[in-house]
Amino acid sequence: MRKLIYGINISLDGCCDHTKFSGGDDIQDYFRQLLQEVDLLVYGRKTYELMVPF
């Protein structure tokens, strides 16, 4: 059985607006390494549109 990992950037006060804050370098590195090991990414429409340029 495959493992499902759900990740979201959210602040302690519940803000999840990607324009308001960014994780530190250690958080960025963690998610980069995590994403290198996946076979499939599932995005919603808005997130997909944000990620297309990358």
C-alpha cells in the first residue's frame, strides 16, 4: 500500500495565504526532499496554476 502525504503551509494563527509568509530554509529543504521521492502529485486548480511555471 502506498503512503499518502498531505502538506500545507499554515501559520500558527491559521493563515494559509502563500503571499503572507514563507517557511524558513529548513522547511523549504524538507519539502523539497519529500517531493523528490514522490511518484504522483495532486493539486487543486488554483495551486496547480500557481505551480505551472515551476
